[in-house]
Amino acid sequence: MAPPAPLLAGGCRVGPGGGLRGRSCALPSVPPGSSPAGDATAPAVWCGTERGGGSWGGCDHCPCRARVRGSEGLFMVNGPPSFTESTVFQRDFGKNCKAVAFSKDGSLFAWCSGEKVNVVNVTSAGLLQSFDLPKAVCLEFSPKNNILATWQAYSAAKDGSAGAPNLQLHDVKTGKCLKSFIQKKMQNWCPCWADDESICARNVNNEVHFFENNNFNTIANKLHLQKVNDFVLSPGAQPTKVAVYVPGSKGAPSFVRLYQYPNFGGPQSALANKSFFKADKVTMLWNKKATAVLVIASTDVDKTGASYYGEQTLHYIATNGESAIVQLPKNGPIYDVVWNPNSVEFCAVYGFMPAKATVFNLKCDPVFDFGTGPRNAAYYSPHGHILVLAGFGNLRGQMEVWDVKNYKLISKPVASDSTYFAWCPDGEHIVTATCAPRLRVSNGYKIWHYTGSVLHNYEVPSNEEMWQVSWQPFLDGVFPVKAVKYQAVPSELPSAEPKPVQAYRPPALRNKPVTSSKLHEDEPPQNMKPQSGSSEKPLSKTALKNQKKHEAKKAAKQEAKADCSQESTQSSASQNTPRSAVPVVTSGDPEIDKKIKNLKKKLKAIEQLKEQAAAGKQLEKNQVLLRFVQDMELLAMSIQQNAQRIPAVRLVGIPTSVSDHPLGPQ
């Protein structure tokens, strides 16, 4: 008789092929016997039903876990609906955990406890490897889980010679160190792999070194460009493409070039090239299909003084050679740019607050404008069917959840004081967190449904801190796309809507009616797509520019007509005024009319001074008043001289000397 299957957490037993039996589970289906790590020999933890269906997610029946790192230690939390601490990963109570990393498919997990770097299989909770690297502060898995890269701070030898290599590449299966490098800077420390691990690349002294099939003893290829600052490998299948950035110098512009590996033979071999000025650093973003790159070029200082955060521009480069600068309708910083996973559109958040958010297509034409609002970040769901616009950091944490297909607002939750946001791989849930050291008070995290319901809230004790939280990743296709919901899902927790805070009003205004005053007018969302029923084609950039000029000229003409009509009404009104009124002085010469107008203003001011003197108010006989009277005398003489040449102009009440001044010779 065969021995019973081993009992795992949750009362489940490992069934044939590694499957679990004992409870029903409504998780996405994954074929039994497969392994999330891609290794058929790895123990499979698979939640199955009596009908034969099943899914990944571990024995706690939750598809996704969240790992939490803080002063309370390192632990994992099961996702919806239980939100209990996972028993698959035993909590590490140490307070010296500096680095953690999941593999791309979520099957492996590594962390540095301050003494060693440990690697475990999340699905079987088995320790795979342990490396004696107590100072490691960065960890990263290769896409196929074959290599673990570790980095620790570089330190030179006491005699001034080169220090020990601080970047190490370890074989996960054997634990052997395959290669060690000296990597002084923490920025861009990790080598970049293609998704199939056929290529690995590093930036070394103005060159990009390429290794093939994880053979790090031989450099298979080199891409040499003067002063190469950064590069990014394309995602997806072969052939692999490389985006390279070279900063400008000595008046030459900066540029980004796209190559296809291994064709690096000169500028003619480049797939595309885009040069631009005003770039101290760039951020390059490939789309998922590796057909185009978005380049955010930014300067450290804005010479115009318009922005404290420098100046940013957004550029589009396609592998077919097309390139363009993305025209953003509102001036100001570019806060965030993100590709839709469908690779055919992207969203940009930009402009002085309140910021605008716009979706563009591959022609860099706007598709939908979300208007203005307090936002500085955008997040597409893993399936690309939902978009979240949020304002975190120094903003209040307001979020807008949009249905991308219909561009319809789903919910507007508020996650106050949040410093972190991430979508769950299932495309249904999100996590927001307040982490140290950005904020050292009110640390904790919340798990939401995108309809605005708070499903779980964890608050760290006041004497503790939370440093990091993130979801366990899954491969694409594990979770199917579900229909978008607009009705908030039920939750046992109260809604997270903050209490409305009234603006401060001084005591003198508190008993008076409130008057609405805005510093700016909010722009509503606007669909920029041409209607399907209309035959109008979208205008080109030149046509739009000409159209704006035409509209501006038309508006100027209308204003001129309005001014003319206003002048005519004023002239007709002057004809109906009584004879006792002072007639309007017109000479036909604009300069003389201007002088007469200014002179009348000063005469009026003197009349007011005369009235104040008659009322018994003591006037100061200072130098300012004397200069004023002298200036009046000079202007009067000038006007009289001009009036002699223009008999039709009759000047009324203009003094010709100081003795004739209304205040007398004071």
C-alpha cells in the first residue's frame, strides 16, 4: 500500500504530479505536472479541484503573495481573500535584511539576512543555495532562473590598489561563482539579459560587452561608441535589439541609436537614430513587442527658471527608422511615461500642477486627454485594460481608475501618504504602501480592489518601520483577462474616503457666506479620436499648427471689432452728455492725446489734494510734491505749445505757471 501523500499547510496533500487535493480552489488553471520554474523535477505546489482543474498560488489557495520587509523582519502575506501570513515561507525575524528579490516567474526568492544570501523555492519552501555574502545590498535573478547576480559596495585596498571584485554571478543550481567583476557604481550595476538568456551585456569603459549563453569568460561582441552612458536590451524573443545613449559634448547633440544584435558595424548599421539637445540624462523605455522606444531626455537645470526640476522632453524612436518628438500641449515637467502592455499606445503625465495626462498612439497623436488633476504617476494593469492615474509623494494620494477600452472612470479612491503603488499580477488588485525612510510614521500597506474597495489594511506598530513591500510576480498568461467591473466589490473594511477638510478662513470672514475661488480651472477629459461616423481624417501637426494660427487671427479680428463698437458707443454717449461736462480732448495725434490724458490724471490728483487741504488735513511740503508741481508746469507748457498748432483742441483748466496752480505757490 502506498504511503499517504505529505500534508502541507491548509490541509492539502500533494497529489500525483505534485498537485494538491483536499479543497476546492477557484484560481486560474495551469496544467498539472508543470512547474513555475520551468523545471519538471522541482516539487510542484498546485491547487486542484476534484474536477481536475487547478492553478498556481501555493497551498494557501491564494494566487499571489506579497512579501514585506521591515524592522519586524521579512515575511510573506497571502493575497485575497485570506490575507494571512504565508506558512510556505518562514518569517525571518532579523532586522538586518538589506536586499530581497523574486525570480521573474515568482518561483524563486532570495534575500540577504545580514549574514548570508539565501535562495529558496517558494512553491516547496526548500532552501536551494546559501552564499556567504553578508555585505550584499543588491540581488537579481536572470530571466530563466539560472544565475543570481549579487552586488556589494566597492572598497579599494588600503595600499591604494584595486579592491576585490564586488559583482558576482552565481549558478543557482550548483552554487558555483561563474564570474566576478569590479563594478564601482551602484547605478546600472546588474548585467542585462535577453529573455532567453542567449545574450548578456555590461557597460564597461565606453563599451558594451556582450556574452553569449552565460559564458562570461569570453566576450562574444563589443559595441564601441565614444562615451556610451547607458543602454537597454529589448524584451521578447530574438532577434535582440539594443538602445544606446551617448551624451553630447563640445556643442554636439546627444543621441540615442537602435541596433540589432550583432550588427554593430558603424552608423549605417543602426536601425534608427534620434539626436537632441538639452539632455543631461535620459530614460529609455522599450514597449513589450520591442518595436519602439520612448526616450525621456531631462536636464538638471532649467535655464529659463520655469521649473526647479529642470527641463524634460519626450522622444519616440521606432525600429523601422521613424522618430519624432512628442508634442505635449501643456508646459512643465514630465512626471511619468508608461507603455500600455499592448505596445500600441502610451500614457504621459506632464505639465505644471494640476498636471495633464494624455494617451498617444504610435504616430504620437493624442488619443484621449484625461484633463487636469493632482497626479504625477500612471500605472497600466498587467493586461492593459485598466489605467490608474495617481498623485503620490508630495500629493494627497488621489487615484483615478479608468477603463481603457471605453475611457470611462471606474473609481476615485484616495490612498493618503502613500509612497508605493503596484498592480497585482492578476490584474484585479493593487497595493499601496507608506514606507520608511520616505515616511517614518504611519507605515503600513493596503490591498485594494480596483473598484475602490479596501480589502486589507495592515498598520505597523508605532515603534516599528516597514521598508519595502511587493507582489510575487507571475509569467504572462497565467491569469486571464476579466471583464471590467464598475460596482465596488463588497468589503468588511470601511471605505477609505478621507474626511473633507475645510479651508482656513480668517475670523473676519467666518460669519460671511463662502465664495468659491479657484486658482485654476480644471480641464475636463476629452476624447481626441476622430468619430467613426465622420469622414474627417486626423490633422497632421503642421495642419494643426496652421489651424491654431487661423483661429488666433480670427479671435484677434473679433476683438478689434468689439473695440470699434465700444468706441462708437462711447462717442455717441459723449454727444448726449450735458454742456457743463468737460469735452473729450482729441487732437488726432496719438502722442499728444496720451500727454493730455496723463495731464488730466495729475490734475485730478491735485484736486484731491486741494480738497484734503480745505478739509484741514496737514499736507507735507516735501520734495516729492514740489517735483510733482514742477512736472505739471513743464507738461502744461508742452501741451500749450502743441495746442497752438492745433486750433481745434480746447484745453480746459491747464495751469500755465506755478502761481496758477490750484494749491497756490505753496
